[in-house]
Amino acid sequence: MPLVSFALLVCDFIYFNALRDPEALVAVVAGLRRGSILVAFAGGILLFGERHGRQKLPAVVGVLVGIVLTVVG
């Protein structure tokens, strides 16, 4: 559990440092951060045999649509 907390802190640090850069494209940086949800979902199904993947799929599709709208808009 402490390793997960540490990884989360490091990811947030990198994310906020990326947003401090005046040339950073906020839509791209935010899309990459939200894209981690897709990786976690796929990893849960493929690596850990998630049994409730179909129930979670509409929420993941909603996140994916939001990422696309953020990057395109």
C-alpha cells in the first residue's frame, strides 16, 4: 500500500510540474492523466481477471469520450 501512495504522489508531482510549463498544452496533459484510467481498466481485466468489467464499461467509455472532447475541443 505505501508503494501505491508513493507512486500517486510522484505522478501528481509530474502532472503539476507539466502544468507549470507555459508552453504546455493543458488539454493534452489532462488527457494523458485521464488516460491512466483506461490503462488501469485494461490491466484489471487482462492481468487480474476483473469479473465486473461489463458493468464498468459505460463509465470507462464516458471517460474516453471526455478525453476525446477535451483534446479535440
